[in-house]
Amino acid sequence: MAEGSTPRRLPSADPGNGSGGGCRRRLAAGLLTEFDDLASLLPASRCDLSAAAVRGWPAYRGEECPVCGAFTGSGRIGGTLLPCASCGTPPSFDFARSLFAYEGSVRDGIRAAKYARRAVPADALAERLLDALHGKWGDRFPAGFRPAVVPVPIRPLKYFQRGFNLPALVGRSLSRIAGWPFSPLVLRRTGGKRPQAGLRQTEREKNVRDAFVVPPELRPPPEILLMDDVYTSGATARACSRALKTGGAGHIVVLTVARTVL
């Protein structure tokens, strides 16, 4: 997708994966009831979401958990900590990293892209992420690391509301620029009918538990870069990684555009 273009439906990113018109009809009723909830988010559509603005978003530079990448908000430059409390039980992924704090212009831009159907500067986001993968995070990736980029699939209703999946758009650009495989069909969403936003931690975990599967006819690549837009509680990343590991994946790195600050 060209920079600044309007998001288009991507068949490869459609989480419905083939239930056709019947699925669309079943989802239509819910579409109308959920659409009104998006109205409160429309003011974010006035933010600058140009490629130039995205290239100027400030990357997070403070301390982060070496495992899940949690932002502490301490402000210490370039620091790392011991694993955070939530990593006392090792997560199902190997480690996670996020480039931006989910606040200010970054939060407004992501909300405008997801909820107000603003054009998505996917290439600009992918370039920023790839620079970090080769730069500030380069020591975390082994030589010759060539993962398959797997976007987190969204609920079918969300896909039909938006017409696109933001992690898939950014992931596709990242795979093209980096020369890595793009594997949007290796992970399928089968549950998690409630939106994660607004749920408490325990509710988030329950909502996406067993919500993702690897189709039985597919086998995950051994090295995966799991792409999502925002890391909040980590429930979605853990659920996706469990499904991928169960399906046979080996090394999984979670990469998100932004993350909430603890």
C-alpha cells in the first residue's frame, strides 16, 4: 500500500478465512450496535497521521523489562531492569519490544488509523520499527535471524467495521522492506468476542484464552516476529504465542508499534 493511501481490504489479512456471506450476515447485526461506540473516538481523526509526522514520533528511551519489554516510565536513558513481576512466570514468547509509548500523538495517530479510517502510513511505521530492530535492539537478535512476520488477527466484526487489520498492514510493509516472509494465515482467531479495551487484567486473560489457533493444515515457521499495534497487558501476545508454540513454532519475538507506560 502506498504511503498515505486509504486502507483497503486485504484478503490475506481477513480473519474470517472463508465463512463467506453467511459469516458476514451473522456479523451484520452486531456491526450496527458497536458502531455507535466509535463516535467518541472520532476527534482523534484530526491528528496529523502523515508519513512525515510518524517519522517524527518520539521513540521510548527509558528503562524496559528485558523479557516482556514493559516500560517503567522512570526516564532513565537506555536502561534495562531485572525481569518485571509479570515475567516471574516466563511468557510463552521469547521476548517483546515496543517502539513508542502509547500516549500523545502516538495514541491519537493509532486511534485515528483504527477507528476513524484514516490513511495508514504503514511504510513509515515499518521503517521506524526496522531501524530499531537493526539498531537499539540489534543485540537481541541472532546473526541470520530471518523471521516470518505473523500479524495478530483481529475479531471478524472489527475487520468488517474497518476494512483492514492495522498489524497486518504494518507487518506486510515490514516484511517487504526487510525481505522477510509474511505469513498472515498461520494464525487464526476463533474466540475473544469482547473487545480487550476497558477490561481488567483477569478479564483480558480470560477473553483471549484459547482464542487463537494454528490451522491444522499449516505449520508455523520456526522463527516468528509476532506483529501487533499496542501492547497493554500482554494477554493477547501470550495467547497468540501459546497457539503458535503448540503448533510447532520455535523462537517468537513480539513486536508492537506502541505500549502503555506502567
